[in-house]
Amino acid sequence: MTVSNRDARYNMAYQQIRPWDVFDDQVLDIMQSLPREQFVPHAYRSLAFADTRIPLGHGQVMMEPKLEARMLQSLAVRPSDQILEVGTGSGFVTACLASLGNSVSSFDIYDAFINTAKEKIAMQGINNVHLHLGNAFAAELPREGFDVIAVTGSLPAYNDQCEQFLATGGRLFMVVGTSPVMEAILVTRHGDEFVEEHLFETDLPPLELLPQPSRFSF
């Protein structure tokens, strides 16, 4: 008996993702409604719903579905949110963020990723994404301009450079540390105070272009 992609996405959401403490119905709905298989490189299409990283090229990977979902849940994206994504990759997380929020500005240093993501996102009828080729940390971004910032590659230690771009009440997700044990953290801005919450242990390839260190608090 052949399992349809729709059934496979449902099984991924409720047998793989939900047991990893993902209880947000909106996130589960997004993970099973968006066709993740269309964002996976053709050579790895059979692994689209597996609990594994998928190579994208240039040493980068598509995160495991449960990690993507856990990140989305922790960011608690609202329909009015302006979102910054550092690392477009396959474009799947970009599409998820865009489906949950108001608009997404996503940066990647590889034009192949940008071009592929643009095509895949357009196929879903998603039109609130702005893709940028380049280093987000070197871009002229609006101060306090984003409600959500998702950094999809790891940093060796926490860096506060992204904090200046968070609006009051904004949430920042990043993974910090060195392989094989890193930690996902969430930073929430309350006025002039930035509160760190340690979420879970994981492992993620590093960002290729890192921000310049200023204040380390991890």
C-alpha cells in the first residue's frame, strides 16, 4: 500500500513532531499542509518526511522536521509579525514563517538557494516574502524593525548583534555552541531588557558569515 504525500505529512506531524513537545496547532497545521517534499532536493525526495537532516549543498542542510517545528513554536509567530530570517536554505522554513506572519525578509549568501527558494515559494502562492542575496549581518536593516528573527545556522557563542533589530516584544531564535552538542535559545525583548530562555540541545551546521562579537552572555 502506497502512502500519499498528504498522509506522510500527517504522520510526520503527529508521529514525529508532536511527540517532541510541539503542541501548537497552527505549527502542526502548517507542517502538514505545506508540501515539504517540494522543497527537498530531488535526489533526497524520498527523505522528505524522515527524521533526518537533508543535504542542500555548500555544506548546508535542511533541518529535521521536528527542529523546524520546535523553532516555529518557540517564536510564537503572529499574523501581524514582521520577520527576519538569516539563512534561506531550502525556503521551506521561509514559507512556514510567511504562512504564519505578515511578511518575511530572508537572506542567504548562495544565489542557488535564493533562486530555488523563490521558485518553490511562488509555487505555493506565497507573496509576502522578500528574498535577499547577501550577508544579513552586513545589511542595512531597520532598528527595532522585526517582531521575529530566525537564525537557521549555528553560532559558536551567543552574539547580541541581532538584538538591535528586535521590536519590543520581539523574539529571536538561534542555536549556539560547538558540535556535537549545541543549545537552542530564545531571546525575548521586554523594553530595554533581553531575556534568554534555554530551550533544548541540538546540533546544526554553523553560519558561514558570522556577526562580529560584541557582548557574549551565553
